[in-house]
Amino acid sequence: MALERFIFVQPSTNDWIKRWGIDGSPIGAYVPVAGITQACLSQKLQVDFLPDDGAAEAHLTGPLTQTIVGITALTPTANRASEIARRVIENGGRVIIGGMDPSARTDWWLKEAQKIGIETKTKDRVTIIPGEIEGGSLAQALQAADAGRPFDLFYKTAPTDLTNIPLPSQETIKEITGAPYQRVSNSRGCPNKCEYCSVHLTAGLDKRVRPYQDVISELKARDVLNQKEHQVTWTDDYFGGSGTIELLKKIVENGHHFPQFIQPTIEMGRNAQMWELLNSIGPTLAQFGLESPNRNRLISAGVKSGKQDLDPIAIFNTIREKNQNIAIGLNFMIGTDSEPLGKERFDELEAFIDACKPDRVIIGKYTPFPGTLTAKKLQEQGRIFDFNTDHYDGEHWVMRIKGRNIKGDLVDENTDEVDAYLDPFKARLNEKVALWSRLRDMKMNGFNVFSGGYVI
Ligand code: B12
Ligand code: SF4
């Protein structure tokens, strides 16, 4: 029986995760998944995006015999992804599960897929796709389904170059036009090897850049060139470098303007040409993953792979002095072994934030994501105590934490005590950052829609 529908689901677990999807802004994978689905099947299927407000099942009722449901799974949404998959199968559909968690925990997912098959008394209607899909894995699965053949347990192809990624049909693209965040992939892979990061598990260590012509065509098709309402979110954790500069130059040369969001490393903070180009394109929120105020100490603790001695405060001041359109956001992780104990951990961070005056702050709890070096080390040390992946959302402690005392020795810390400092610390920061943040004045609409406060 020929396929008729493809529904792309973004599962959510708790309210924190839910907030990222329910405004209808699809995740970065939606456009390539939709494009490849439509390119590899002779009959063009509409690919609908279904964010999970906690009740995605209500939209996935049967009969789904001619439907494929594609589900993306991050580690914190893995259990929910599996739950949704079961319901789809029970209603007669087929399921393809892809994304970061199947890349990081392929073995777990292969067992889970078999379990779903046994529990739903079906065979071969669920498959797992670890890694990227541009190498042909998704096409292989879809072609099997289209021909009425059972799925293989998994399809995997190596990361490939990012040329000629097919775009979805105009009708499919219309579905996402108007969403506040327009996530666009310009490049993938990261040569840094930060111990806590999962990115290389899907995208590898080579930075691969999409040709600027392809990216600009996508922006045009998505109707985001020359507008002020929809924020182009470059889904590139390692933003910068020669391919990126070339893309930005072309955007500027063509006179395009739009608001944007980038995630640069602190090393990119010194790339004056990049900031100048971003500044001419439009209001830009640059969210730096700083992790700790004392980068050098972090590096010496072996947590970060950075090599240079960089002064973040001086870097931010220079960026802002020269570029009115650039706002600075900072990401911190609390709970690495390099931090001081107790109250001092927060005093140090607060003094640093006061000096930086960032326009937005995100604070998360250090999380040992599966497949990372951090997870391996902490597991060897017997420090991970919570293996329920629902809690791997940066909002829960899943490991025993330690801090450094005055002598530099590592000492166990009680997570309840850390929380007793963390919660008032966040409340104080919310008040402060709201006073100095320029995001509202810059009309960074997307962000104001979401975050009532500026510290999340
Ligand atoms: C943009 C981004 C966000 C955006 C959008 C979310 C998104 N998933 O797109 C926002 C700000 C909302 C966000 C929020 C969060 N994020 Co985030 N985010 C990213 C980031 C920087 C880029 C993701 C992206 O769009 N890449 C571009 C697309 C094209 O690539 P991709 O997602 O890898 O998809 C490819 C394949 O994986 C595959 N694929 C993916 N899904 C599917 C589905 C199907 C059916 C198929 C066939 C294939 C497939 O096909 C794609 C093309 O090859 C990544 C880091 C990174 N560089 O990958 C972190 C990352 C995904 N985020 C992460 C986390 C932890 C979160 C949060 C939990 C943070 C928090 N505490 O709230 C939330 C979860 C929200 C949610 N429900 O998704 C972690 C996940 C770690 C893990 N092991 O799960 C990552 C990897 C960051 C990191 N350094 O570790 N995030
Ligand atoms: S945290 Fe950022 S810089 Fe570090 S490895 Fe991950 S993507 Fe690369």
C-alpha cells in the first residue's frame, strides 16, 4: 500500500523541554528530513510538523496504515519518543526514530525497537536511524516502506558533504513560515572535543560547511530574507571560520537583513570581520557557551579542549563597542569539578556576570550525556546516580558533584545545598539581567515571546 503521509514529531517531556517546541518552531532536522523524504519518493508527501504538548498521541490516532511517523529523540526526550512510537505502531503506522540519542545510544535504541515490536505484536514497523541522513540512510528506510517491505532494524550512513541537500516543497515549507525561530543548518560537525558535548556523535569532528548558494536559496524559500519578525537561528555550535564568513559576506553583499541567533565559541569572539558582517545583517544574539568564568581553570581541569588564554570580558566589550546590533548571551554549567565550593561558586559566577553584563543568561546543571567523555569518566568514578534519561535536561542533578576547597582539593558536595544557593542566585540574576539587557530595545522578538525573564 503506497505511503500517504509523513508526520515529524518532536517529543517533549517536562514543561521546560515543552517550551521549546510548542510555539510551532520546528527543530533543525525538520527541513532536511522533509526535503529528503520528498526527494526520494515518487509520490510527494506533505511532511507535517507535530510538536508535542504532552499529548501528541491525540493527533496520531488510527488508522495510520499509510503513514510514517518520524520522531526525533534527544536524550531527555528518548523515553517519550519510545512511548509515542508504541502508540503509532498500535494504530497501524510505521515509525522512524532519528536524532542525537539514537546516535549516542544506538545499542539501547536497537533493543528498544525490538521491545516495541514484541510489545505491540508487530514486526519490522519501527526502525532506528543513528547519525546524519544526508548519506542516504533515511532514503533507504523510506524506499523499503514505500515498496511495502519490512524495515531493517537500523539504517546508518557516514556523514557526507552537505552539498545539494534537497529542500522540501513550497507547500511543506509554508507550514513553518511564520514561526518565531527559523532554524537553518549552515554547517555541521565540530573539531573541538569538549568532554561534555554530544555533537560529534552525530555530526563528527570535521566541520562541513554548506555552499552559501544553497543556504541563501533555503532562506529565500523560507521567506526569511529581509524581515524583522522571525529569527534565523543558525543551528551551528561552532559558528565561524572561512565558510561562514563567505556566507555572511554574500548575505551582506545582497543587502539582506534579518534578526539572527548564533552560538560562537569564545575563540570566535576575536574575529572582528565576522562581528562586523553579523552587525550589518541585523540584530544578533550571540550565545556563548562559556561554561565557567574561569576558563583557564576549567581547561587545566581537563574539561574544555580550548588552548588559548582568552579574556571573555575584554572580548565582549570590544564586540559591543564596535557593533550596536550584537547582544551577548552566556551559557553556564554549574557543577564541574573545577569550581569552588558552596557559596563561593556562585559569588565568583555572579561577579563575572556583573562584569560582563550579558543580555541573556542560561544556567544549566552539568549533565553527563551518554557517549561523552564526561559520562565515561563519571561512570568510572561511580558518580552517576540517576540513569533515568528524562532527568538529563540540565534541570536535575544526575551525578554527585564535587568542588575545590581553598587548598585545591576536591571535596564532595551535597546537591540540596548547592540548590539552596542556585535558586536565589537565579532569581537575583533575573532582576539584574532584566535591567541591563538590550534584547527588548533591539526587538529580538522571538526571544521576548518565550522568556519572561532573561535568565533561564
Ligand atoms: C538548535 C539546538 C537547539 C534548539 C532547537 C532544538 C533542535 N533539536 O533543533 C533549542 C534552543 C530549542 C534547543 C533546545 C534544547 N537542546 Co539543543 N541543540 C541545538 C543544536 C545547537 C543544533 C541542533 C540542530 O538543529 N542541528 C541541525 C540539524 C539538521 O542536525 P540534527 O539535529 O543533528 O539532525 C540531523 C540528524 O540527527 C538526523 N535527525 C534528527 N532528528 C531526526 C528525526 C528523524 C525522523 C530522522 C530520520 C533523522 C533525524 O537528521 C538530521 C540531518 O542529518 C544542537 C547541537 C548540534 N550542533 O547538533 C543542540 C543539542 C541537540 N541540544 C541539546 C540539548 C540538551 C537541548 C535541551 C534539552 C536543552 C535544555 N536543557 O533545555 C533542549 C531540548 C529541546 C527539544 N525538545 O528539542 C543537546 C542534546 C544532547 C543529547 N545527548 O540529547 C545538543 C546535542 C547540544 C550538546 N552540545 O550536547 N536546542
Ligand atoms: S561544546 Fe561546542 S565547541 Fe565544544 S565540542 Fe561541542 S559543539 Fe564543539
